Amino acid sequence: MRGVLTGFWVIAAVIAVGYALGRSGRIGDNGREVLTRLAFHVATPALLFTTLAQADLSVILSGKLLVTVCATAAVSGIFVAVAAVRRWGVGAGTIGALCSGYVNAGNLGIPIAVYVLGDASLVAPVLLFQQIVATPVALTVLDLSRPDRQHGGLVRRMLTPLRNPVAVGSLSGVLVSAAGLRVPGPVLDPLTLIGNMSVPAVLLAFGISLCGATLPGRGADRGPVLLSAALKAVGQPLIAWALAAGLFGLGGHDLLDVVVTSALPAAQNLYTYASRYGVAERLARESILLSTIAAVPVLVVIAALLG
């Protein structure tokens, strides 16, 4: 209980500061856009590089991660299928799929892992999977689907991830770690300092975006918002529990680990991606907000039943 409340309090406090900044106009009309660009082009790539360059990539090869990956693929696939049938578009389908299965394993997952699961490293496999696989794939889809993008030939399409700063930061960190290289302190320290801006910038931009926003789950985006939030808050942890207990035979603390991880809400940086590409921004904002609110009682129930 304490871990759940502590993690959500940290996020809510920073978002509230962003909301207050937006209401006051202290950082100008373009404050949100500046923070979003800063996070997307500079801070987040630096954070991903420094994180992955020092990571033990062997931790991604675990049975528990396979459960999470399967649950993520299931809820994302459900959203994509519905989006295709309802013709919501590639951008909304991609962002909605991310909001359905991309968990907040960083700034919220770590404190919850510490206080609820007793080990911060338990979220590392999911964090690495999302940074190495899910993010580059999703951003490549968004890049290729942009109407102003000149796709060119096959080679140019294949090199699309290498033109995306977030993907470049992730892949560069993976290559450094896989090669067993040690980044010198004079190089790593400035990147670490820059990377530390990522989470606050994302949360502040998200808070600013809430200024003037209507109540979530209304308007033209009602269907995608409610579907993605429901899949994230309820569908993913239920599927993870069914797979872990029924198919993989996990129990005890291992079962609690995968279910709690899957029940984490959608990550705030998904709004940064939507804003950067100018697609499904309202869907991302409202789905993240709803799944974050719903995650509190869901995580409390999970901790009570499986803890």
C-alpha cells in the first residue's frame, strides 16, 4: 500500500506543478512544446543511452518477462484490431496500442517495485524490452505513416529508426553494453545530467497539457480512450495473471511480480511521442490519465490478493 501511494504521489506532485505553470503562463505559450521537444530530442535519448549502456542485457532473457511481453502483445493486438475495424487510423492505432500495453516501468515502476515487491531490479527487464523493442518499432511505424514523409526506397525505410533520436539513444546504449565497453566518466556524467531532465520534463509537459482539457472519456475520442484505458488497467494484468499462473506455472512472489508490473499505468512519455508526431494527442493524454487513476485501486487489490 505504501509503495503504491508513494509512487503515485511523486508523479501527481510534478504533474500538478506543470498544471500550475500552464495556468499561470509563466513559461509562455510555447512552454509545453519546448519541454516536449527537449524531452524527445535531447533528454530522453540521453537517459536511454546512459541506462542501457550500463545495463546487464542478460536480464531480459527471463520467463517472467515473456509473460509480460505476451500480455503486452495481447492487449496491443486487441486495440490494433479494433482500430482497424473502426478505421481510427494508423497514428491513433499505434498510440492507442502503446497506451494499452506500455507500462510506466521507470518513474512509477521503480518506487512501486521497491516498496511493494522489495527489489527495484524487478522492473529492469520490462524497462529494457520497452526501450529496445517496443519504442523503436512504434516510432518507426509513426515515422513511416506521416503524410509529409517521403518514404523513398526500401533502404531508406529500413534506416528510419536511425533517424529517430529516441531509437538512436536506445540502440546506441544496447550496442555499448553488448560490446562490453565502459563509457568514460567525462562522457557519461554530462549525459547522465542531461538525461535526468527527461522524466521531469515529460511530467511537466503532461501537466501543462491538462490546462483547459475537458473531462477524459468524452467527445470523438471516447471509444479509443476508454478501450485503451480499460485494456491497460484491467485487461493486461488479468491476461498476465492467467498466463503466469495457468501457462507458465508461476506462483508466490514471481506471480505477484509479473501481475504488479503489468498493472502499472501507461507511461507519460507516450504523450510526448503523440505530441511530437502530432497524432492522437488527446487519446494519449486522457488514456494515460485514466489508467493512472485506475491503477491505484487495481494495484491495492493485487497486493492484497497476491501479496
